[in-house]
Amino acid sequence: FLIAATLAGIAAFSPSKAKAELPPLLEGLTEQQIRDTMDFVVGNLVFVAFHEAAHMMIDELDLPVTGREEDSADILSTLILLKDNSDYLDQALIATAAAQTIAGEDFAKSGQELPYWDEHGLDKQRAYNVACLAYGMDPEKFSAFADAMQLPDQRKQRCAMEYSDVEKGWSRILADHVMPIGGLGQFPVTYEPTQEPEMEFFANVAREAKVLGVLEDKISEQFIF
């Protein structure tokens, strides 16, 4: 179920209509396999959009960061997605954790030294952190997710506390920037043309799935700039 994300707008994507423009990565797949892959891709695009928006918020709102900013952006974006309590944003988190796990396993097989020096956490650590925050917020709802991620029991026992700690911390940091109930702010987004022709197919998928529209709606509903 890790790649079976049902995201807003993805129904507009028609694999059969786009067969002629399929990138080599998708050639030879059935329409259902293509759709599953696109769901997976869109889920990751949604998380990346919210992660980058978290960086923007830290910069534009001059929010304090006490550790690596990449960790803060991961946590803030995960909290925003979880608090919306919508299936399609939950599935974006699940798809992202799956991608990070795959990336971590592929890197380990490559024989290269792990990038301990990088400003980002290790891929599998980031995946476990997403799973732990989700499980900590709602153990019943995200039990299958945690199990699929093979989140160890010793970590599961701390997830509720971890979620409570970061939720409390970010609530205090953002207290002056929370949109009043019923309010609606301005967070306009624009799709720019891709600079890489081989990515045009995926750029079109992102537009049809309204990835940035989801970001615009959720940030505008929740925060004041």
C-alpha cells in the first residue's frame, strides 16, 4: 500500500492519452502500473513542495532554528500535512517515506560511504522520523504504516512523546503567524516551465495533479505572512 496513494487531481491524468509521450522509465508498464507510479511520484512531489515551503517560512517569518534547518523543514512540513487530517496528504507522507527508504537501500547497495557530512539526515532516518511522527499523532490510524516501515517497538514507544514535543514547540514558534479560524491568507503559486525537456512529462503530471494548488490552499488556510 506504500505506493497506492489517491491524491487530489490525479484522476485527471490519463495514461492511455499520454502513451505517446511516456518517458523511457515508464515504457512497457501497464496503465495501472503507470497510474500507481504516478501516484507515488505525486505523493513525493507534494511532500517536497511542503518541505520547501517550510524552508520559505523559516526564512520569511524569521523563525528560530536550533539544529539543522533540513531537520526542521522535515518536521514542520510533516506536521502541516498531518494536521490537515486528509487521506491524500497522509498518503503523500507514506509515499515519501517509501521513497526515502528505497533511496537509502539503493545507496547502501552502491557501496559508497554514507554522507554523514550532509546537511540532510540519512534517507532511512528521515523515513523513520516521518513514520514515527505519524504514528505518534494517531497510533491506530497509522499502525499499518508503522508496521510496513518496520518501525521498531522501542521507537514506537517514544513516538507519542516525540510528536507531542515537536507539535508543542512549533505551535509556540508559529503562535504569531497562525491564521484565525475562518480567515484566508494569500500564498500565490506559479508553475514555471521546466528547464529539462526529459522532465516535461512529470511536470505535466504535477500540474494536472494540482500539487502547488494543494500547497497554496493549505498554507493560505493555516498561516499569516
